[in-house]
Amino acid sequence: MAIGWTDDDAVLDQIQDSINDEVARVRRGVSDGESLLCCEECGAEIPEARRQAIPGARLCISCQEEADKEQKAVQLYNRRGSKDSQLR
């Protein structure tokens, strides 16, 4: 009896690949080094608590919120390949 074109672990491999891609994307967004005193977007002072909590902070809270909104607008790659999921 045929079960399909892929092996039994294909779905798990797709899930793991999606997780690995997302972890890599998040790691690319993390800054290293010293936090800035002023936001590189608007020039506002970055609070001391933020600089201590997030090493390498480059944006103030409001600019970071805007950057996060823009990131959420980017959709992840659909690995399933079904026509219905691609039409959404």
C-alpha cells in the first residue's frame, strides 16, 4: 500500500527546518557589543534599564516596537507546498 511520496519523518523534518530557520532569523537580529546611549533611528535616549537588560540595544522602545511590527509582517516560507496553503 502506497503512503505517499515522502517518508514517515518528512513532516517532522519540515517542522524542525521551520524552527531552525526562525531561530537563525532571531539570532541575526540580536546585536553584540555595547548598547548605544541614543537611538540610532530617532536620536532619543535609550533608558539605562533597557541598555542593561538588552546588551547591544540600538533602538529606543518605541522604535523597537515599530521594527518588531515590520518583522511580523514578513511571512515564513511555506514548506508544505500545498496549493491551498499557498493561496492564503
